[in-house]
Amino acid sequence: MLDKLFPRQIDNSIRGYKAALWIFGTVIALRMLQSVMIIFNGYQTVKDADGIPIDTYPGDAAQNIMALFALNSLWRLLVCLLGILVLVRYRSAVPIMFVLLLLNYFGALLLGQFVPPIRVGTPPGPIVNTVIFGLMMMGLALSLLRRERK
């Protein structure tokens, strides 16, 4: 299993199930969509999808919050572009990309325990992220399982 997670040579071969590639592409597309929505429609996305009461903060504080969300989204967008490169050209690196995305998810959960965001209501953003987490776990498993050769 470690050979699939850390292949000796990163090439375009698929060592797990092809369904893992479809799941990986879906995860990357969803994460890119999230990033683009925050970069280009940040105020509404932060308010509605994340439940952050941005309009209750003073103007300068709200601007800083929006800037931090945009910077985080830019970083996520760059990781997604790397994911597209992996999907198109270096498919043997799909399992390690799933691990990277999962580490990011768990890191965000852990940080949220120490610095919890103040949210209003039940925003859909955390629910969407939980669904994406499930897809990442399923994709990682499918990318590591051995396909039966016929």
C-alpha cells in the first residue's frame, strides 16, 4: 500500500480503481468552485454559506476577514490547479493528493477547535465540506485498493 501512496516513479499510470480519478476530479472541481465563489463573491459566500455574521462587524474588521478568506481561497485554488495537473499528467500521485486534501481538512477541524468561528444559524458550508470529506475518503480508498487484472 505504501508503494501506491509513495510511488517510486510518478507517472500517468493508475494503480487503483479508475473511479478514484472521477472522485478526485469531482473533489477538485467542488473545491475550485468554492474558491472562485469566495474570491469573486466573497461577502455573500462568507455570510450565507459559512454563516459568518460579516455585516455585524465594523468595516475595517469585515474587510480584514474578507481579505483572509480571499487569501485562503487563492491558496486552495492553487492546490486545485496542482490537482488538475496530477489528474491530467501524473495520475500515480492521486493517492498522495487525497492525503494532502484530507490533512488540510483535519487540520482545519483541529484549528476550529482552538479558534472556533462564530456562526449564525446552520450554514450549508460545513455540510458541503463534510460531503467532500466523505468523497475524499472514498477516493483515497479506491486509489489504494488493488484492481484485479483480467
